[in-house]
Amino acid sequence: MEPPLTGYSLSEPSVSRALLAWYDAHRRDLPWRAKPGEQADPYAVWLSEIMLQQTTVTAVKPYYATFLGQWPRLEDLAAAPLDAVLRQWAGLGYYSRARNLHACAIMVMQRHGGVFPAEESLLRALPGIGAYTAAAIAAIAHGRRAVVVDGNVERVISRLFAIESPLPEAKAVIRAETDRLTPNERAGDFAQAMMDLGSMICTPRQPQCLLCPLAAFCVAKAEGRAGEFPIKAPKREKPIRHGVAFFLRRGDGAVLLTRRPARGLLGGMMEIPGGAWNETPDLEPLRLAPVAADWQRLEGEVTHVFTHFALRLSVYAAKAPSTLKVPDGCRFVAEEDLDAEALPSLMRKAVAAGRAFFADKQERAGERKKRWPNGEARNSRSN
DNA sequence: TAGCCGTGGGG
DNA sequence: TCCCCAAGGCT
């Protein structure tokens, strides 16, 4: 392989200097980010870092604003009921983050007097804070020198050095190279600069090498192969699972909900009752119904794609019998309160399908009354 | 260590 | 439509 045409040694501080100069001119203005010269708020940094785990800035912004508005300080969040946190988190995904966020807030209050520690090892011991987040908080919120490696850094470094080994195997090498490049001063800005670069210039597809402050140092760019990195191990294919869910609606519009088990998939979140999700559709789905009722199968299926499988959810709807005894662990939620519940996106789709079914039914009944006042039968809709 | 754990946007 | 991806952590 030819040597890179850089003329620089990557162990020199040239890289960090070039990057920080670029950052000072082009840094993103983000709600949780301190203005130049200001001190970052550890609570804001922590909250944003948890939300940003595997989640885009665009998706995080409204949630961050809501959380900070409702719980302006750590002690407010620690004092909140877990369900209130789950409700506000609903839709953002990876719900263990919300559970750990709440547990972490309580733990920082108890163990650290409400102040986030600056030591990585202490941060690392808190729920939801792993190697990346601990380093990020230490560097960004406390000004410590820490080696911050996230997905952006992995991409930038793997291109800078044209690392041919695939992820995740290459993680150790990438960390070592990041360590060598991380400056003793402004380590937090260096980390954020790497992330801004990865987000704005050194993007996964179509990297903008012509605008890159590190182009002169980049081996992959010199080889015209920037877009090929990072090399990744092949991923497994995604299986399909099938499930059933039951939308039970009371006359006043209230809907029967229950809470999922505290851990695991969608842990602690609300759902309409249903059965397990299996690799084959259930042959007798009605035996899974929470109550006996006149269940009608909705047309089509609610589909949802999770990280490691795709779900096809068959939804049944029924009007709650007047004599109904509410099943254990379930409760009716008023129609106007559904939006505020801790319903994950999948369940919001299922609820929307159920509500549409009843709205459509009501509309059909109205049409019949208007156009066929005698109660004459009408052909069923055929969409 | 590798599988589990969401969601929505973009190419 | 489909596939890829995003400031990872936990077990």
C-alpha cells in the first residue's frame, strides 16, 4: 500500500489544532451546549447525552426542551414518578434509557449530593452511563481530559487512518488513535468538534472532503476511499414476528390499557392487551383476548420495525360489554388522556387503528341513517 | 462477546 | 420500498 500523501505525522498536535480552529468557526449551536467561554451545565450535558444515544439531534431537540421545562433541575427529575418520565420519553425509543435516567438522577442525589462527579470511574458506575457517556460528561461538563469515542469519532478516525479492520473489532485501535489525538486542553471541545465534523462533513455517505479541515491528514481521502470507511461486520437478517392486540373501547371512548413488564422490550411502557409475539401467527388469536366480547378483526396489520425484528400486529376491536369487570392489571384510559400515556410508537399505531375503526363505523352508521333512513342494508366497503 | 433494545428520516 | 443510520448501554 502506498504511504499517505500527507506530509504530516498524525501524532503531532496539528490535527487537534486544525479541528479546534474549524470548530471555533463552524460549531453547531445546540440547546444543551454552552456558549463559547461559558461553563457547561452537567445536568444539561448528562440529559442530552442520554437522549442522544443512538438518536439523532433532530429527534432529541423537542424531548430535551420538554424534559428541561418540566424538570429544570436534577432534583426535580429525581423526585418525579417513573411513569411521568416514561410518558415524556414515549416515542423516543430505547426505553431502558428512561428507566436508567430516572434511577441515575436518584443515585446522584443520594450518592453525590446532587452533583455529577467528574471522575469517569464514578460516572461509569451510574445507571445508563457507559464508557462513551462517562467520557463525554467528564470532558464536556467538567473540562477533564477524556477519550471520547462515539459513532462519529469511529467514522472520522477510521477514515483518517484508513483502518481496514471491521467494526466492532477495530474499536480498540480506534480508541488508541483517538487517545493520541486528544489534546490535554479543550478535550471537551475536541470531542464535540469530532462529533460536529462527523455530523456535518465526515458523514456516513457522501463525505464532504473538500470542506474538511482534516483533509490534508486523511489517509482515506488521499486514497479516494473516504466513503468506504468504517468497514463493518456483516449483520444478521431481521426475522418477522406476529402478534395480536385487543382494542377495547367503552361507550364513552375510554380504552383498556395495561402496563408491560418493567424490563425488556418496551419495558414499563403501556400497551393495549395482547399476546406474545411469535414467529408464526396464532391460529386461535381470540383465546388471547383480555375479556369476552364481540371482537372484530381490523383490516390489514399494524407493522413496526424494531432493532432486531419486524412485527406484524393483528388488531382486534370490540365495544366493552356493559357488564364488564376490568381485568387485573388493566385500566380504562379516557380518550382525551391517551396522548399523554406512556405509549410507545407501536402502540400509538395500534390505538390509532382502533380509533379509526370506531370512527369509521360511526360514520358508516351516520351515512346509513341519512341515505337509507329505513335501515336498508348497504354493501360493505370494499377498500 | 454478541444479542437485546426503538424510532424516524434520508438516500 | 428497502436499507442504512443516529452523541450506546446492559447482560
